[in-house]
Amino acid sequence: DSFARYAAARAIGRLLLAELRHGPPDAYAGALRACEAPLFALLCDDSLDVRRRACTSCKTVAKLYRGGGVLSKALVTAIAEKLADPSRSVRVAAEKALSYALDAKASLAGVEAAA
């Protein structure tokens, strides 16, 4: 049901946060790769609460991992598609997620250009 999917979206965000704060750097990258497919599925869910929570989890990941390139292009595209969602709360969450995701990608481009 939608409550379980909502809890899954929330847990993914918390898992990635815990990996970032307490795990070795290579473990975080592996956890992020493993969580991309479930996040993508949750972004396409029928329940607006699940879609909103998935956007919020993506925002948390992009906000806390400032190394850039943290979300895949497909995941960023899926979040961008949520800007046309009928629910205002999903659109707001998607906008916040994109602002952090695109800022992280821009910072990575600046680092690569400087190198």
C-alpha cells in the first residue's frame, strides 16, 4: 500500500544520510547506486505523498552530498517531470530537489573546469 511505499522513500533518504555521515566514502557511492532504481520507481508512484517524499529524499541527498554529480541524469529528469505534477506539494518538493541537484552538478562542472 501507499504507506509502505512512503516509508520506503523516507528510509532511502535516511539510509543515504547515515551512509554519508558514518560510512566510508566508497560505501556511500555504492548505496546511492543501489537506491537510484527504487527512487525512480517511487517518483513515478500513483500516490502524491509517495512522490513528494521521494522528491524530498532526493533533495536531502543532493543537499548533503555537495561533491556534485550525486544524482544521475535520469533521476534528475524524473524529478524535473514532477514540476508538471497536479499536486502543488509534489511540485514544490521537486523544485527544491532540483535546486540542490542542479547546484551540485554546477559545482562539479566548476571543479572540473578549474582542474
